[in-house]
Amino acid sequence: MSRVVIAGIPALIASMLLLPGHANAAQCSAAATPAQQTAAIHALMMRMTTAEKLGQLNQLGAQGSATGPKKQRLVGEAEIAAGEVGSFLGVRGADQTRRLQEVAVTRSRLKIPLLFADDVIHGYRTTFPVPLAEAGSFDPDLAERTARIAAVEASASGIHWTFAPMVDIARDPRWGRVVEGSGEDPYLGSLMAAARVRGFQGRKLSAPDSLLATAKHFVGYGAAEGGRDYNIASMSPQTLYDVYLPPFNAAVKAGVGSVMASFNEVDGTPMHANGMLINGLLRKQWGWNGLVVSDYTGVMELLHHGVAANRGDAGERALRAGVDVDMVSEIYAKDLPQRVASGHLPLGIVDASVERVLVAKCRLGLFDDPYRGSDAARERASILTAEHRHAARDAAGRSIVLLKNAHDVLPLSKDIGKVAVIGPLADEPWAMLGNWPGDGKPEDAVTPLAALKKSLGEQRVAYARGTGLLGDDHSGFDAAIAAAKSSGVVLLFVGEGPEMSAEAASRSSLDLPGNQQALADALAATGKPVITILLNGRPLSVGKLADASSALVEAWFPGIEGGNAIGDVLFGDVNPAARLAITFPRTVGQVPIYYAHKNTGRPPSAGEKYTSKYIDVPWTPLYPFGYGLSYTAFSYGDLKISSTRIMANRRQKVSVTVTNTGMRAGDEVVQLYLRDEVASVTRPVRQLRGFRRIHLDVGESRVVEFELGRDDYAFHDAAMHDVVEPGRFDVFIGGSSEATLKGSFEVVSTR
């Protein structure tokens, strides 16, 4: 063995690092300084063959984990022992992960531990509300808590790395993946992104209950044309930088360890080959040097995009662009060795990605303890605890939006007589768990029917399914109508099934599927009050449904305790306060529709024909961003702005007095919007720049304060400079994006 001198490490330790079979802890300890970690990793890499290096960049999937056209084969232990794989997708469970990890650290030549990754999106075994619902809580602390619980459970099952949070801004509800993100607004999305990163990664990434978080999908995936999944995205540079990139920047500032490349192209360059945005912006400009992973077969799909002639070309383009890990394509491992051997692909490019993979494993503490405390006993003790279920019920209650409440029909009295529970989603466990449920199991979920039978007694609940989600079967209508007529109130549960949203679930219509609307109309015709509860993963065009309902409740896919949480809201144990994180259109023809739109040269005007509007429907949404009702009422007044003229580098203080003028205690989401009246490029009519979720008792008033600063005024100008331009700014404060309480101030200098 040749002598190698490693600067900055004592000679004895350096020599130990080069001894075959030395304990993993000596190779790269999470407790070491960054310089020591780097030196240890470099020493390890000096012993690696090209095939072993590319093996570290190779992620394989377990059977049944496919989210693409390729059916992933089951990988044998021999491939792990040969150093041909660095990470797995979809392998879960303490026993299974320990078994495979043992192969890696005892039978492979260099004993480098494996990374186990999974899609832990909104909980693991204990599922929480889907991210779009949770964003509506306007409570980043809640998002951090639920991500923390998900990390505790998933890590106990041997998982190290989650492909969450999804931070894509989404303004087209036809795109099924709106359910996975925080909606349409970059400010709210940024706060939720950072909170979830903190929750997943914990205070210390090497702790056995932390997960490496992944901000996805970088970038522009939510702008897919036509709302069609995997489609191209076209946008101005200003839109890219001011709308789609901020949540990723927030995740980076929160310390996110991983980023996933997106399937789409941005203005002609597929993201899996977009070195300008990955190596240029993400790494060089932002100074981030974490791990970039492809999406499922994303490297291989460069062939379909038409920017690679063969697999080797695709792999080289992706690796040169900065995509470190190839998810299940196996192109890096199988097609790049010959390119390195021929000198066509410099080994230094490979080494840079290998180093990032090994750094991630080191930071996770895998060289110290490849199993990270994962065993069957800890798994049993950590998963689906009573505390976690309580947190899931609380999260669901804080994420349910009240959209309509005519004549204060809600909350219901607990002394109510018989209740008709009707609809295809009243007793559907999967509608509680929703999309990407992790290891959630339907038998653990509490459905609304089960919760209501338990709280009211079976004799007070008349249940009829009425209809299915799809098709035109009216055979159950008579039973549903009979149940309604025999009861004092109808609780109607309709919407979408989980399979109708998320990945590869784009829709061209936002109407209720099947004949659910016809069922609602038939029930309304009985004269009984109909309280409709929506279970869905995207905004729906539910104007007719609202007309047929005395009350309309948006519950989304609320998680494992969804049935109990819905009951809490319906009977007033929880006063709903969640708001819409995404606009509800009246019809799909209005899409894309979002509150932070541009004004145009001919703003909409009801009294003038030649303005920007429709001739068949209003231009306004059915329900705007930030909208939600309560069982109490709030008033706003005494808006104060500290300075009428201010320099951009000084903090501007804004305050408002909010009073609970109703008859119940409740939460209010106080929202502040800002408008730049005149700028060198067009600006949105208003932008969310602050919010507070506060609790007020009956008659209580509170002064709510906000601070504005340079980032709140800044935008990218025509030359793509990040600027603040002097001028007047309007402030709007209220309970939704249609807030009317208004003030103004002037930014007089940008220095």
C-alpha cells in the first residue's frame, strides 16, 4: 500500500483510515469537525474504485415502489456486497433495513453504510392532514410538529431520508400534485417549507430520530402547462425568481440537506440537465452544497426530452448538471464507468457527487452507527402512540376550513336527534389517509361514520352511501333520501378519492365526479338542512354544491384521526379557523386563478365591456386565497403604520386591533398584504407579507403587530436585479386576500 499524507489529520488516525475493515466510526464521525469529516471522506474515496464511486450514486427501489413506467426489480444482497448501490427507495421496517444494512457494513469491501429513503410526506404510520390542508392552518409551528412526529416514526423503521417537503408553488388545481404542497403563495409556502425542514431534520441531523429532508421539486414543476403532470413549464425569469424559487431558498436557509430535481423542463432545458439552475444558482449563488437526487427515472427521461442520444449521454448530462443520485434508472452505475475510463467524463465530476453522498451519510451519523438505533422494539414503541394520535386529531381540527354557514346552522347541538350520514366518503378509510400515506393503514383510520356512531350512539345515526364516487348509479338514492327524511339534519360526505389527486392524477374538470351533485340536489329537495363535508386533494368548482348546502366544510384528506376531527368541528368542540391556501375557482375555465395576479392595462370592471373578464361567469373566484369562516366574528380597526416615509433598509412597523365581536372564543388568521403601486415592471395587485393566527375570547381585543423590511418590498427588475424601487406601498389587513382595511407609506430611498 502506498503512503498517503492527509493534511490536518494526525498520522496515526490517517493510517487507521486506510486500513481495510477499520470501524466505520473512524472513517467519518458526525461529531468531528467539518474539516475532519472532509479529510476522512477524501481518505475513504482514495480507496474506492470508479465502480464503487458510481455505486454510491446509484439508488435502487424496492418492489412496489414504482412511480414511473419502469418496474423496479428486487435487488439481491450480492449487489449490496459488491458496492453497486448507495441508497434504497421504499425499503422500510426496522428488521428489513437492519438486514440490508448489515450486508453493506460487514460484507462489502469498504463497509460504507446504505441510505434508506422513502416518501414520508404527511406522516408515517400516524398520518396527518395532507400538506395543502395543513398549510391552511396558517400555523408553521404545527407543520414543524407534525414533521417531527413523522421523523420519529419513520426513523424508528430504519428510514434516514425523506423526499419531503414538496415546496412547489401551484396555481393550477388541474395539476394533481397541488395536494402535496402549500398552495399558491410563495410567502406562506416559504414559511411552511422551512418549518417542515426543521421538523424532519430536528435539532441535530445525527440524532437517531432525525430524517434528511428533501426540498422538491426543483424547480417550476407546479407550473406544468395545462395542469398536466410531467409537462413543460414556461415562465418569465421574474416569475421563476419571485414566485417559484423563494420556497426553495427558504428551505436552503433552514438547512435542508437534500433537493430533488423536477421532471419538467424550464424554457427548453430539462431540470435533470439544468446546470445553470442546479450548479449555478442553487450551489454557487446560494452557497448550498447538499445532496441533489433525481426524481424517479428522471435521468433516463432526458432521452424522452430529446436532449440525450443514449443512456450514457443522459447520465453524463445529469451528473455534469449537478444531479448527484440517480433514482432507479441505474444509468450512473451501468453506463458511466466506460465514460470515465475513456476520459470523456472527468473523474473529478464523479468525485464531487460521491463526496456529497458520503457527507450526507456522515452527517446522519451512519458511520458512527449504521443502524441509528433502529430495532423492532423501538419501532413498536415509537409508532402510532396515543400522543401521536392526539396530535393528528389536533392537526386535522386546525386544518379544516368552514366555507359556508347559512343561518348559523353549525355548530350542531350535541342534543340533536337523529342524524343522516350519507355519501361515498362517509365511511372510506383511505379518504382519511389521503395520498402518499407513508405506512398508514386503513384499519387505523377513524372515519366520520365511525366517529359519529361512537359519539352519538348507533341508534341516532342513519347511514346510506347514496352513490359511488364515479359513474351514474342512482340505485342508492332512495335509501339516502329515506335516511334524510327520518333525520333532523343531513351530513353529506362527497369529493374525490385519494387516487384522483397527487402524482399522475391531473383532471380536466374540477366538478364533483360521478353523480354526487345529483345526490346533493336530491337531498336538498327533502327540505332538511344539508351540511356538506368535502374530502378532496384539490380545489373543486363547487358553486352548485354550495347552493344545495346549508353549510359547506372543506376537510381535505384530514389524516388518521380525520373522522374525530370532523366531528369536533361539526359539534363545536373545535371552532374552525383554517383558511384556503389556494384559490377555489367557480369553473375550470377560470384556471389558472390566484390572488396575486397582475392588474393588466384594462382591469376587470363590471360596468365596462372592454375590460379583462368573462362574459359567462364573474372573473372573481368562488372562494379566494386566505378565506375561511368561524363560529364567531372578528372586527378590525385602528390600523397604524409607524412611518409614512421610510428607507428600504429600515424596519416598518404596522399594527391593527382585532376584536372578537361574536359569542364564542375562536382563532383568527390576521393577514397583511402589500402592493407596490408603481414599479419599472408590472407587480401583483397584492402579496401576502405577514400573518398571525391568534386566539381571542369573547369580547377580547388584541393589537397585532407586523414588521416589514427590504425583502418585503424587493423584486427582480427587467435586468433581473434584485431591487427595491422608491415609491408608494399600500397595506391591506384583514381575514383573507380580499382584506379592505387599508393604509399606505412611501419608500423614499433604497440605500
